[in-house]
Amino acid sequence: MNQNELKKLVGIEAAKYVTDGMIVGLGTGSTAAFMVKEVGRRVQEEGLQITGVTTSNETSALAESLGIPLKSIDEVDYVDLTIDGADEISADFQGIKGGGAALLFEKIVATYSKACIWIVDESKLVDKLGAFPLPVEVVPYGSEQLFRLFEKKGYQPTRRLTAEGEILLTDGGHHIIDLHLDVIENPVKLAEELTALVGVVEHGLFIHMVSKVIVAASDGVKTLEAR
Ligand code: 5RP
């Protein structure tokens, strides 16, 4: 099976956790899109009754096209279950997200969720985080100062650009600086350090936010539970 087929498999598997009456956080990215499509199919064909809370404009457009009823995160008390993709997951269930530039809304929705499931193909499982560049969402004003600070710290920053080579603007109107760290020895400490910087809106380290990871591998789908 190729990577796309694995993503589809895990997206369909995760949609089984969605039941009638739930408020469901709908993640962003190519894996989450398969889950959203399956939830949409169940809404249309099985009469599944749910309300979706999306994590990006891209996911809103997809969910709307599939007829999934939506509310914003501010219109609900809480989200029952959020299903999202991830860029890297370590053995202790810490993760990097934001490869699709939606980390801020993804983290907000995850924060107000009773449970979160990540869905990935096996290539995303790592011993230690850091090979995937860590996205940091920053306010445009003063972002060059932050960029230089990251350079001085040896974090090898790059600015996230669009396919056309323009500076990418997130759904929240911010910029993204990707940090090329190779290995993150202490994700909790780095998360605290980044959060404390003026101008940083959010970073892509998701610490203790997920209790279940569904992984698609060539030999089938595995569900991993946090210890
Ligand atoms: C978007 C994300 C995505 O969930 C993450 O990048 C995984 O994407 P994909 O499923 O396309 O590999 O965090 O901000």
C-alpha cells in the first residue's frame, strides 16, 4: 500500500469513533481529509447526526461541501472528540503539528476537547521529535527580530512560504517560522521557552494532548493508547 492508501485506511478507521450527538473536532491535512470525507459519507448515507468544529478554513470548506453541520469553537461548550493528523509522534505521545500551517486553530480545538485521536501512517512515529521542522506561528510585526533570535540560538529558522514564494499567512493572519532542530531532547522545556517569547502566538509542540493514536502500517491498522 502506498502512503495515500494508508492515510485513507486510518481516516476511515478513525471515523468509526464518531457517534450520534457528538460535537466533533475536524482536523486539517491530507490524512484528516480522509476522515472528514468518511464522516461526511456517514452523515449523508447513514443519517449520522453530529456537529463539526473545524480547525482551518480548508477543513471548513471540505466539511461544508459534504453537508456536515458546523459550529465555531466559541459556539460550543466543549468538543467531545477531535480527530486530527500529526507530523511526528514520539513514543511518549508528544507530537509536532503544523505542517499544514493550521497549528493554532488545531491546538485551540484540541484544548477544549474531552478526547483527541491522532491518525497517522507509520512514517510519522519517531523515537525523538525534531527531524520534522518545528513550526512556530508568530505575529508579523517584529517577526524578523524573532527570526534573528532563533538564528542566534542555533535553531536554523526558515520562513514558511507559499508555493508562489510569498510569505505564508495562516488562517489567523500570522506568519510561520520553521525551526530545523534535528532532535528535540526536551520538548516540554522547549515548549515553555517558545511560549514565553513575545510575538510567538503558538508553536507546533503538542504535549500531553492526545490519548489515542491510530497508525496505518502495511500490515494493518494499530491503535496505540497512552500509558
Ligand atoms: C496541519 C497539521 C496536519 O495534521 C499535519 O501536517 C499532518 O498532515 P498530513 O496528514 O497531510 O500528513 O498539523 O497543520
